[in-house]
Amino acid sequence: MPEPRTFRDHPVSFVRRSGRMSEAQERAWAELAPTYFFDVPRAIASTSVHPDARFVPAEEYGRVAPLIVEIGSGQGHAIVHAASTRPDVDFLAVEVFRAGLARTMLDADAAGVRNLRLIEANAPEVLETLLPEGGADEVWIFFSDPWHKKRHTKRRMIRHGFGATAGRALRDGGLLRLATDWEDYALQMREVLDDAPEFERAFDGDWADRFDGRVMTAFERKGIEKGREIRDLVYRRVARS
């Protein structure tokens, strides 16, 4: 019988921080998690996804509707705004920091949002196995950690092979939307996805126009104030053969 794995095959794109939640966030977790939170069965780590676990949208939302997945939802500003303005669409936030998930639940509840679910897990594993194949209409990745030091770039989420990971979760014709304020990472994203057989460009020129569905957050504003240019990309899932 093979020995159980005790480590991941690939480096994750985050470092788990143990920041304490505020009393309001603790209360939100206790009171709102039954409404918003999908408790992921684990495998080898606290943010891993058991390979047999499945997220079935029709069961979680109680209907069949388009699904948009945001990877690295942070404090939830973008996805709560989107979910509150598009009640005909279902939204899924994927994040590894509990304080951010708690904040998202608080804001979603205050806005009366019910078409949103939250997952605490390593995003590639969510895309690779947890979501149904072709189940997402769009995947958003806004301002993922650029890991700008050369010795750390191997941790970047958008690296060789990510096209297959994201392409599995997207339906044919579905969109992968990305944005970053780090030029070197933007160039890497574009190179990786231009080479991915699962995707084709859905923009003209060097960069896509700013996605008007992305609400301006403090994080994006801070990057602009520091003189960093925001670069958007959007790719379309090609039809499966």
C-alpha cells in the first residue's frame, strides 16, 4: 500500500498568515457561515481539497444560473459588488485568509446578497477537481501576489500549465479575466496564456481594456498612487475537441 502524501506537488501562491479576526468577524463566521460558506473536505493541508470533494452549483445555490468564480477575493469588495448588481448570476469567492472571508460575509449580508458562496482553499485545487468541468462561465484573478523577488517567482499562480488548470473549470467560450499592477507579472501572464492551447485572446493590441465590472478597490487605487500601471487581460476558452 503506498505511503500517504505529506506535502503538495507544487508550491502554493500564498503564505498562510495567522492574523486574528476581530470580534465582528468572529461573530460573522459563527452566524453567517451556514449561509455563505462551503466547508471543503481536506486532503493533506488545511487549505487543500480532497480529490473526491465536489462543489455542485445547483445544490449550493438552489438553481441553475451562470457561475462566476473569483480567485483571491481578498476582503470581497469586488465580488460582493458584482453579486449585488447581478442577482441573475451566481458567484463563488475563493480565498485562503479567514479574516477576508469573514469581512466578505459581513458585507454580503449587509447588502442582502444571497447569490454568493465562499470557499477557503488553494485555488488551483478548486479549479482542478472541486468545480465541475466546464462549470464556470468566468474566472476572475485580480491582483494575485506577484512574488516579485526572482527567487520567489515560482510561487506565482499564473505559470506554465495554468492554462489547463483554468481551462478545465471554464465552459467553452467562457472568459478568464486577469489584472495586475506588476508589469513583469503581466508579461508572464500574457506569455503563459498566449501559449496555452485552451485559450485564445479576447482583446486587441497589447492589453485589454479595463474590465468595467471590476469595482475600484483600495488595493488598486494604492497601486495607481504608487505610479504602477494597471494591466488587464482577458482570454476565451476555446471549444473542446
